Amino acid sequence: MPLTESNLDELLDGLKFDEKGLLGAIVVDAATDKPLMFAFLNREALRLTIETGKMHYWSRSRSKLWLKGETSGHTQDVREVRVDCDGDALLFKVDQSGGACHTGFYSCFYRKLGTGGWVEEGVERVFDPDKVYK
Amino acid sequence: MPLTESNLDELLDGLKFDEKGLLGAIVVDAATDKPLMFAFLNREALRLTIETGKMHYWSRSRSKLWLKGETSGHTQDVREVRVDCDGDALLFKVDQSGGACHTGFYSCFYRKLGTGGWVEEGVERVFDPDKVYK
């Protein structure tokens, strides 16, 4: 994306990263707007995402920066970036390769609330996680 | 929504609230899947949301529980609740009354990244915030 380096610094300075230096990000399918996943970015992850056009995140559990798809090959190409009114949440519209979820589903939100609890409904795995994450 | 009290307790116990007792929530328009806002819920906000069918949140800045629309009248009626693979993020599909954003826009994500920074594009306010928040 054609932001200059100084434009990008200014943009990053204008966002409200939380006390851990993170921003929440909604990631949706660019073609359908269907939510794929929710994750966190720190400043460096956002810089890399904007510079490369591929989603990068900060893993809270592993305390490390990661390129989505670095293990699975299921990368996310960024088509649009949006920010919310408060500057503390981001929205990315992406072209998802393979599936977004490590369980093999296209979206991480494959369970909906039914009368007795969470149920999987009308969804099939798009890949076999045992084959993708060896 | 027809969950029994014990079902609801079990459901809440199965979620991974963070160290502050919060879960992130993506809120989208039930008809179009377009993202409206991102916010946090604690256990009580989620219980009230499921019991009443109206979105309740935890405000991090005001440290209080709030019913969305309690001031503006712009409530959100829940049509579907989803959870992500890790149980640490929620997705709500809602019917939005008025607009979701306190600035008067239908969605909080009214700015997109352009070549020089954030730009408002093709969006009009659906209400006048000066008249709604007196």
C-alpha cells in the first residue's frame, strides 16, 4: 500500500494501542464481509501488515510476532484496512487462502449458540489440520 | 434465548475471559454481515445479553456495565451469537436501531486507509450526535 514511511509513522502514532501495546482486529472475507477471526496486532505487526499487504499478528499466548500462514500456507492478502471511531480497533478485509482457522474451518466462528449451548451448523472443514500442521 | 440457568452457567464457565475478566466481541449487522463495532463484555454483560436479547457491554474507560442504547435509544437486538475456536472472542449478529457509532455513523468503522492516511468514504451520518447525546 502506497503510504510513505513518515505517513505510516504518523498513522501508527494516531492509534490507541492498549497498555500492552495491542490493538484488536476484526478480520473478514473481502468478498462477503463474513467474519473470519479476531486477533491482536502490535505496532510492528501493523507496520508489516501495511508494508507487505499480508496479515501479521501478535500472539498473546506465544508472545511473538507471526505472519498468518507461516506454518499452514494459509495467508491473508489485505484488500482494505479500516479503523474505528476511537482508534482502538481495526477491521481488515482479506482474501483468505485455504481456511482462517487452525481447526480446518474457513472461519474461526464456526459455532453458534443453540438452545442447549454451542453447536456446529452447516459448516465443513476446508482442510485437514493433521496434514497442514505436522 | 431459551437457555436454562444451568446451561448458561456452564456456557459462561467454558469461555476464556482474559485476566481482566473480558472477552472481545465483534458486532455485525445481521442482514448484511457488515461490521458495526468492536467492544468488550464481562461475564455479567454476556449473561444479560443472552437473557434479554439486547447487547450489553463492559466499558473499559468508564469501568461500568452498559446497555447499548441506554442513552441514545440505539439498541441492538441479538439475532445470533457465535464463539471462536479458542473460546476467547464472540461474534454477535444484531438488528441495529439508529446507528451503532456515537459519532452518528451506522458503523464505527467509517474510515478506511487511503494513500495518505484515514479517509471517510461514501458514508453519511444516520443521526446527529448533538441531538441524541444532550
